[in-house]
Amino acid sequence: MLTARTVPDLRRFVRAWRRAGCSIGVVPTMGALHAGHLSLAAASRERADRSIVTLFVNPKQFNDTADLARYPRTEESDREKLAPYGIDLLFAPPPEVMYPAGFATNVSVSSVTDGLCGADRPGHFDGVATVVSKLLIQTGADFAFFGEKDYQQLTTIRRMVRDLDLPVEIVGCPTVRDPDGLALSSRNALLSPEERACAPALHRALTAAAERLRKGEDAGCLADAAAGIAAAGFDAVDYVELRDAEDLVPMQRLDRPARLLAAAHLGRARLIDNIPVEPAARNSSDRRNRRGN
Ligand code: PAF
């Protein structure tokens, strides 16, 4: 696996691959890689001729300096984890390469960043959009891979790429879960054994709420999901919400494809999760369409 730490070095490798007619995939990460990230690396390897993983803890998307300071920096073990995945290049720039003195540009995406995690983390999605637009331009990738676990982030990036006509296909990949349902996240490492035991309640609450919505209840039933998460031992619930799957507009009833999203605090970790939810009638008509009748 090659390593680049500056944009000219990165572009030298990319130019050589382009001359050889190769397509390029990129997996943007902040490191501390787990099986969720590795599934993105595998998806890139499958889809593109050459794959780049980027490793950069982006200060612009942290609104809490203590959170930024304690974010794990684990380049050597990340490199070892990536070794079996056939990744061609690790792009691990230092902060001054990404944000040189005098850096003054901000990429800001509205509407899809309203509410949900946007409410609690002012400036977070601007930081994500700014760094991801830089990484997409720096790598010139044909495909970029992001996890559905960060669904509002994925939607924000899709909207940015569409609005700015960036020539890249954004590929959303399914959330990877532990067998008890907990979505993999670098933040899970902050949980004590007791907190880890109660963490799957977040996914269980979403699954149960999705069933009630499919049976025809309205979004009022999500208050029970929030209460269930709190009763399971979470310290505070930020939101449990039903949103349109494409534009994240809030929904009262399950009358079109939607996403059910939640965020809650457990000890030192703020956990997020989401699942797709579709109206029951649409599921059966989809099944008929897939069968071809
Ligand atoms: O999801 C992440 O790890 C980060 O938000 C990303 C997309 C790498 C941007 O820093």
C-alpha cells in the first residue's frame, strides 16, 4: 500500500493510474477503522480498479475541542487492518496540508442538515462538506463510499455532489452491526462493559417503532421509542424521528420510503443509528414487481 501525505504526491499516483485507464474509488475516513470501514474498502476494491483510503481527523467537524483531542489516532493499526483489502494508497495528510494558514472557504449544505444531528452539532455538517469536497477534488475519484450509519452525512454529501456537479458517484453502503444489533462505530470504544450491554436497546427501539409505523400508527408512537431507550439505561435521548429517505423532510405517517433515525447519549458516547422503513403495501407491490407480475 502506497502512502501520500501531500496533494502533489497523491496526484502523481492518480495521474499514473489515469494514464493506465484505471477507474478510482475513495473511502474517506477519520481512522480508528472497524469492520464498517473495512466493508467500504471492500466495496471500493470490488467496484474500482484502484482504491484510496483517506485518513484525516477533520478538526472542522468537531464542535467540542475535548472530543477532537480524545479522538483516536491509530495510523499504524489502521494500515495493518487495511492490508488484506488490496487498497492501493493511503492518503494521510497532516492538518496543515488540508487547512493551510489563511484557509477561508466553507462548504455549507442547507435543508438536509436541518435538525437531527444538525441541531446538536452546529457547524458539524459544514465541516464534513468542506473536507469531503476537498478529498473528492484532490483524489478525482469516480466513486466515493460512505456508510449508511451516518445517514444525514450521506444525504448531505449526495446533495452537495449533486448541487456542485462534482463528477463522482456516491455509493451508500449498509450499516455493519454486531450480532446483538449495535451499529459499529469508533464511539463504541468509549462504552464501559455495562454501557455496552445496554447499547443495543437503541437498534431494538428503532426496529419496534418501525413495526408500529408499518402497521399504520403515526409518528406519535416514536415518543414510546424514546422512552424505551431512556428506560434501557441511556442518559439522554436527542431524537427519534421519521424522515423522508431522500430529502430528510420530517414525516408524520409512513406514506413513502422513509428513514427512522435516533441519537442518544450513553456514558461518554453519543450513539446514532437509523433503519430504512417502507409502507407495507409498497413492500408487497415491490415484491410483485421483482417477481415480474
Ligand atoms: O464519517 C467520517 O468518518 C467523516 O465524517 C468523514 C466522512 C471521513 C469526513 O471527515
